[in-house]
Amino acid sequence: MAVDVDFLRDLSTAAGVSGYEEPVQRVVRDRLSRITTPAVDAFGDVLGEVNKGATPQVVVTGHADQIGFVVTHVDDNGFVYFRTVGGWDPTITQGREYVIHTGAGPVAAVSGKRPTHLIPVDERRTAPDLKDQWLDIGATSREEAEGRVSPGDPVTVRPSFVELAPDTFGGPALDDRVGVYVAVRALERYAEVPGRGSLLALSTVGEETVSLGARGQALRLRPQCTIVVDGDFATDQPELDAKKGGGLCELGKGPVIARGSCSNKRLFALACEVAEAEAMPFQVKAYPAPTHTDADELQVWPDVANLNLAVPMRYMHSPFEVARGCDAEWTAQLVAALARRIGEVHEPGYFVTLEERPS
């Protein structure tokens, strides 16, 4: 169950702030081209399908975008101000290396900070508002800085991907590059042993902002099933127990199968059955409310049965997230096996929960 470290590293370290996902989507497109002819839509979503045209159609998706910044203003002294893209904690943004992605190439930047010695004692445990933080690119004037960066240029943390321990990896944007990894690896597994129906891997854009990619595909695709793969808050870290995290979610214990508002009851039961048949570990977690994932857009059609899966992840929405490779590979194995099983059992009305289950 070895993870493809090179592929996961390439996904994690490629730039892809919401609205600017082209670099990471090129990684996805190039990988999918090994087994299929990928398609790209005007939003920037990337799609690849095995057994195209067959029914039932199952879509597995992860979102390619990451949180970041965009340049909004340069002051008279050449300091660069920004707005955040996606959810950021202002206490973790200062004193870091960043990359500003410009049309002429990357520009190195560091986030400025007042020296602790010069901060009043009663303010030292707080962080300035994000609108008051800035980036330093070494410029000495507005003119010099504006010759190198422009409003709207996206900004990411300088990428670093490390193996902290065997099969335990830390890097940026693992939320949700791990989900993209799962979607692509599931399609590769399915291509090796295809089932009766089709499996479509979808790498979406814009989930961290307005779910633009998923919203567009919800209007276009009419599959029988959608499987949305994202990260979930691991509770095996200090100061985050199961009560605070919404239920147990541990690294190395396999995929999290969501039960609740986001997952069709019969599809949930089928996923648990398949996981047991595949002799893989899995975890079940309650999802009683909107998921704040692409599922909230993709499951809008009445005839679509949705399932949410998650890969346990520490330190989500920080510059350095941590996940286990085995969890990603188990999730990909589950998706491929589940797609085959759906092809065996599906018939009209199979996922209608008010009716008797088809025999």
C-alpha cells in the first residue's frame, strides 16, 4: 500500500491559490494523460474518465486549490499589502517565506513583523489584523516594487515537503491535494480492473472561496454517484480531542466515511461493506450539517447519490499540514472498489431510501 511519494510531492508543492490553479492542474492533467485523454473546462477543472459512456457513472473529486494571498497594494516604501484567499489564522502568517507568482516569474518575499521588544506587553500575545500585515520583497520604493509585482498576483507560502517519519508527510496544501491524489490514484486502479460502469476523476477549482468548479460541474454532470474526498481534522494531536473535533479521526486508521446530511444512506452502507470486503481499516464520523466541501454543490441534483470521504489531516489551513500516505492509498483503493461494486448492484431507484432496497 505504498504511496506514490513523487506524485504527492508534486501536487503539494505546485502553486494553486483559488482562482490561480493552473500550475497544479498541469500536474494533474499530465498524470491523467497516462491512462486517458483529460479534459479541461473554462473554469480550470480537470477531468479524466475510464469507461466513458458506460453507466452507472461515478464521479470522484478532490479540490486542487489552496489558501493563499493576492497582492492588493504597494506603499510608497515598496512594502506589499495583500488580501487573503480562503481561511487564514492571522497568528500564523508573520515571519514566513512566501512566493509571489508574477507573469515574469516568482518573486521571493517575507512577511514583516514588528520586533517583539517593541510591541507593548499587552499586545504580544495577539496578532495584527491581516489587512495590517505586509510582505517585504526588498524594494525601496513604490516604483521599484511595482516593476516586480502587480495587483492580483497570487501569493503562496514557500513550499517545503518532508517525510517526518516513514509514511508521514508534511507539506503545504495537502488540503486538498491529498483528495486530488486519491481521485487520480483511484482512476488508475480502476483502469487496471475496470467495472461495468464508468469512473470519472475530477480535480476542481475554487473550493476555498466560492466552489466555482464544483458549481459548474453540478450543472454539467448528471452522474449516478458522486464521491467527494477532502481532509478532515485529525484528533490525534495535542489540544484537539474527539469532543472538540466532532468525533474520532486519527492518522493511519484509514479513510473517514461520512454519515449524515452529506452522504446517501445506501451509498454509505455500501462503502462500509466494500471497505470490510477489502480488509482495510476505516473510520466513521457524523456529519450533521453542511460539509463546506464540494459536496454541498455537487449533490444538488435529486437523482445523484453522494458520499463524502476524508483523509485524516493535522494542522489544516496552516502553511504545513500533515497526513499519512497509507490513508490516501486506502481511500483510493476504497473508491476504485466501490465504483466496481456500484456497477454490479446499481439499477434505477437503487439509492432511493424510502423504497425497499432492490434485491
